[in-house]
Amino acid sequence: MPLALHTCLLWLSASVLVTVHTMNDSTAGSSTSPHRGLAPTNVDFAFNLYHHLSTLEPHKNILISPVSVTTALAMMSLGTLGPTKTQLLQDMGFNLTEISEDEIYQKFQQLSHLLSQSDSNLEMSMGNAMFLNKSLKLKDSFLEDTARYYKSEALTTNSNDWTEASKQINKHVESKTQGKITHMFSDQESPAALILVNYIFLKGMWELPLNPENTRDEDFHVNETSTVRVPMMFQSGNMGYLHDSKVPCQVLKMRYLGNGTTFFILPDQGQMDTVIAALNRDTIERWDTLLTKRWVNLYIPKVSMSGTYDLEDALAGMGITDLFTSQSAFSNITENSPLKPLKVVHKAVLQLDETGGPHVVTREAPLISEPLTITFNRPFALLIFDNFTWSSLLFGKIMNPA
């Protein structure tokens, strides 16, 4: 499945200019706080989705926002009934003997609100938009539920004139992301009666600023036979570091100003697949416990990348099949049945550059060892979390940053 894919589906909208809170829940394991009520289930789903995409595209870049996808699925479940709704929520990881449907929707409502709280240090535009053919009529109950829980809107389009419809969708997403995402669809893609677009743009400010004057073009080894030149950023400072004895990799934990946390993961040579397979909630919690402060000389590529996916294959591999195969799966959305089964499009965009806050001179603890030099000049992974809700904002696998 190519990295940039097209699709169609339904969904509604709530574009949210985001960044994060400055509360200090600093560990991955603190999932019992009320604002982290969805964290265990959502993070498990995030790694499951990440694993499936990595399997489908083992040698390609991956960039996806799991929390954005799960929020979209939760909203979509409002359009299902009975066994279909139960199955979808269970496929997302919820145990309905422990949490009711209403509680799930209320917690997603709270999560969306928390993620929408403005913090100028982490620029994030995240949202979903549902476009449906003008021949379809939405049920009032669906509109009321989505407005109640997600403050969302649904937009009509003319799928019979796909050139104009694709322009409408692209213009909407471009407007909601302040021009950061400009191309969700092309006029060459297949139309559908119901179209779901799910998107996120993220750019943050590092706690430890990186000086652009230190950025130099360096070699990045894509594999044993292929090398590309990339702008390599440099930072020297105290960072959370671990050379894992169980998973063959080195881990760096860096903070954005505000509430963003990033794990940079550098697999040992040729061990990317092994490392990706080992990533899960337990691994992140173990790393968060074992990381120690080290003075690190860090070299890491400057990256501007995106991932666009038709999620049908990945979600089907996770057992979520009714969305795409059943004509009646979303019988609670429209008065009349959709002409085609639904499809989902997800697009994530990340700018990883030198942007940081004002340089502050601090008194560092005495060094207990020589500085450690780590160079991310071969394929690596990154995981970006909202530290307050422990939401999986972006998961990436960078095979070629050029």
C-alpha cells in the first residue's frame, strides 16, 4: 500500500487548533488520572495500528496520528446501532462490561476539549470532516449526538462532479489547518457518497533550542547500499537516555515547551523490524522508568514529512471490517442507505526543525561521565505524546528523511 493513498468516507468535522497543557504528569505510567481515562485503551490501539501499517509498508516512511484516528472511529460509532456499535467499540479495545457507551463518548468529549486548549508552544491542527453526497439526508439524532459530544459539522458535496468535490474538500482542510495541509485529494481519485477525512499538523518548540547555524548537510544511510544527503541538526545538553538491554535500540526522550514529549528511537543496525514489533505500552512505561539524564551530543535530521493513508487495509487487519463491507453498518447516519461502503482517509504532517524557546542559561549538574554522541543517520522511529492526557499524537518511522 503506497504511503500516499486516497479514499473516501464519511465524517464530520471539528477542527481544533491545539497544543498542550503545562500540567506535570511526566510519566507514561500515570494513566489513573481522570484526564488520562482513555490512555491505556487508546495507546494499545495506537501501537496495534502502528504495527499493522509497518507490516503493510515495511520499507517506507510512516507517519500517523493514532489519537486522531481513534477519535474519528468513536465519532463514527455514533452512526452505528446494536451489534455493529458493540463490535466497533470492542475492536477499539473497550471492555463494555467495565465502561458504558455513554462513558466512552463522554471521555472522548473531555479528551477533545483538553487537546483543544491553546498553548502557543505546540502548534497542532487536528480534526475530522465528513462530506456526504447532497442526495443523502443525515438523521437528526446523528447530528445532535455529534454536535453534543464533538461540536462537529457535516458538509455536503456533489460526488458526481469529483473535480469540484475534491477541490471543496482540499479547501476545507487547508482552511482548518491555516494552510499547513493543502492536498488531501486529487481529482484523479475515485469519488464516494460518504467521505471521511481525518488530519493533523504538528510543529513544536523544543525545551532545548537547536541552533540553525549548527545544521549541516550530512549522510543518512537508508540501507546498506543507499545513502542520501540530509540537513542534520545538532544539540548538546542533558537528555533522558537509555541503551536498552532487551530491545536492540537506543532511546532519547526530549520535551517540547508546554506539554509535548517525544521518544526518539534509534534501532541497532538492521533491527528496525525487531524494535517496531517490541513497541507497546509496557515498553514505553519501562523506558520512562529506566531513562537517566545524560549529557548528549545529538545529531538528528531536520524533517518535514507527511503520511496519507487509506486506512481500510490496516483497520481490516485489526478486525474492523464492517466499516468497509457492510451496506448497513452506518444505518444510524442517513435516512437513506449510502451508495457505497465507507472508506477512511488519514493525513498527518510533521515539521521537525530547530524551533525552540528562548535560550536559558541554567546551572547543570556536574558530569558523571563523558558526553555521549548519538547520530540518527540511519532509519529511526519517533513517538510523540501529549503529556497531560498521554495521547498518541504522532507515531513515525523514518526510513528516508530526504
